[in-house]
Amino acid sequence: MTALLFDWASLLVRWAHVMFGIMWIGTSFYFIWLDASLRKRKDDPDIAGESWQVHGGGFYLAEKYVVAPEKLPAELHWFKYEAYFTWITGFLLLAIIYYWGAETFLIGSASQDMSAEMAVGVSLVSLAVGWIVYDLVCRSPLGNNTTTLAVCVFLMIVVASYFFTHIFSGRAAFLHVGVFIGTIMTANVFFIIIPNQKETVAALLAGKIPDAQFGIQAKQRSLHNNYLTLPVVFMMISNHYPITYGHPSSWLIAVGVVVAGGLLRHFINQHDANELDWKGKVALPASALAVVALIVVSASRLGTGYSEPVEFAEARQIMNKHCISCHSATPTQEGFEDAPAGVMFDTPRDVRKYAAQINAQVVLTDTMPLGNLTEMTKEERDKLGAWVAQGAEIN
Ligand code: HEC
């Protein structure tokens, strides 16, 4: 029963998280596009530009004010709940999967003696520290130069990736890199962008000229959020791909993703604004090159180093020892009521059916057995890999 409720909780919250994420990223991409699509109008100096659009059979005219209208309309929509709810549902999902199931999912082989409470504590503190350090760096003199600041923020993410991949399980580590960046992005909206917009509006209402500093700071943080969106989305979906997080140097892959995503964003930004310079043009192939580098690094682990023939009987014996306690119609492992992910190895046909996944989870990476609870050896992994490579025969 608990397993059933757990699955439902995780599914429903994930559903909500993806929907809020679509709304946040969707509105954010839309406004970037809108800004880029504005065309000057000669008749009204208060209007920075206008954009004509057609969608769903209707014609729309959006106008952007240079500063703000003289009188604020009674109804003014603030885009902020998309960001807040994306973070809240994401945090809930983190808690349901990785905090509730800390022993299984959060703690990795590198930190097996850590208690569940300790691991959850490390996760929470690291997220808070990440935001505090980021915010201090942005406010420091380093924040005055966009490039210097970008390098600092990037280095912070490198350190965070190294830290997470050396303290949590591979999957949890990748997710934490995403949550770490996502938390900074949401905090940017909550603590900086929205309050600064409110200050600007208040000044306008009071008939004063708003302090330009508010706008400059909000713009800087918006720009960071813009560049960080694509890498975060990658981190969140990479959870299904042990080829990324299962690599022994997975922190390098995480860093590569940030580079590739940032470069791609740079190209898209310049392209949308019709301002492609040589750097923007180079960014696209550079991003593709970074992805190729990622594939090469992830493949550097291929090859099992075992070439003797491996009979099914031997492969099955290894699986019975290391997998069947969880992956069975009737698991014996404490806390498991059903076969996890519906994957079971009770019959030879079941085993054969999952040969490719077994290879991905056990041979190319050491994602399974979870946390290497059963202490599977390298030789056993290689033998299983050889059995798959030799055709995964079951007789
Ligand atoms: C301690 C329990 C446990 C053991 C032992 C275990 N697994 Fe798993 N396995 C899980 C859980 C939990 C999941 C679901 C993970 C998820 O939600 O993505 C899973 C998922 C899988 C998947 C599906 C992954 C996917 O995303 O499609 C495969 C394949 C797999 N395990 C293979 C193995 C093999 C092979 C072994 C033995 C070498 C093994 N597992 C040992 C708990 C276990």
C-alpha cells in the first residue's frame, strides 16, 4: 500500500511540476521573443516598440512602454507564480523521491556510511549555501562586469557538480546540480526581480524617477536565468539516462551540459534579436561540438574487457545473486512490494527482454544494483556485459 501511495504521490507531483515548468519556461521564452520582435513606431515617443502577432485565429498587438504608462491600469498581470510553483512542486518531488527514499536513492556508494538524515541535511544546506554565495558574488565588485560574473557563476556550478557527484548517488547528484541551479533561478525571481519591479512601480506611482539600479540588477539576474534554463532542463530529464549520471567522471558531463546549453542559448538569443555577430555564429557549432565531446567522454567507458564466452547459466546466477531480491514479482528486499520500474528477472525470457537495459544499468554504468547494496564486483559486471554482447542467448 505504501509503495502504491508513494508512486501516486510521485506521479501527481511530477505532473504538476512539468506543467508549471512549461508555463514558467514558456512565458520566459515568449517574453524574450517578444522583446526581440518589437518594431519602432514613429508616432508615440512613450512606446519603445510594437509587435503584431496572429495566433489561434486572432490578431494581437503588444506594445512595450519605454518606462511605464503614466497611469497604471487597474489590472496588471505579474508573471511570478509560474516560477514559484515550479520550484515548490520540484522541491516536493525531491523530498518524495530523494529524502523519503534517501537510503536507496540519495546516498551513493561514495558516501555509504552517511545516515539518511545527514544526507538530507547536506542536500538542504548545499542548496541554501548555493543561493547565498551566488547572491553575494553578484553584489560584490565582481558583479560589475558581466563576463567576470558569468565566469564566477560557471565556476560555482563546476564546484557544485564536483561536490554533488562525490557525495550523492549518480542520479541524485545530477538532479542536485539541476535543483541547485533551479533554486538560484527561482530565488532570483523571488528576492530580486519581482521586488525590484515593485520598487520601480512604487516610485512611478509616487511621481518619482525610479532608481535605475533596480532595473540593472533585475536585468542581470534575468540574463542568468535565461542562460541557465536549457542546462537545468537537461539535468532534470537526464535522470532516465545512466549514460550521463552513471559515468565515473559524471561531474565533467554535468559541466559540459552547462557549456553546451549556455552556448545554444547564446545563439538563440542573438538570432531572435537579429543581432548575430561572429561570436553568436560560432556559438551554435561550438555547442554541437560540446555535445559530441559529451558523447565521446560517456563512451570512454565502453568495452567490458571480458572476451571469454559466458553461458546463460552463469549470467543468471549473477542476476539471482544481485538483482532478484528487488526485481521479482515477489521481491524479498525490505521496502519493495512490487518489482521496481516493473522490471523483473524471474524467467529467462524476462532476463533476455531487458538485456539492453541490464547492459546500460550494470555494465556501462554502476547504477544497479542500487547503491551497490549487494556489492557486485567489476568482474561480475564484465561477465554480464559479455553475455549481452555475445547475443544474450538463453539456452
Ligand atoms: C535494492 C533493490 C534493487 C536491486 C538489488 C537492483 N535494482 Fe534495479 N531497480 C531498482 C529500483 C528502485 C529501480 C527503479 C529506479 C527508477 O525509479 O528509475 C530499478 C530499475 C532498474 C531498471 C530499469 C531502469 C530504467 O529506468 O528503465 C533496470 C534495467 C534494472 N533496475 C536492472 C537491475 C539489475 C540488472 C540488477 C542486478 C545487477 C538490479 N537492477 C538490482 C532497485 C533495485
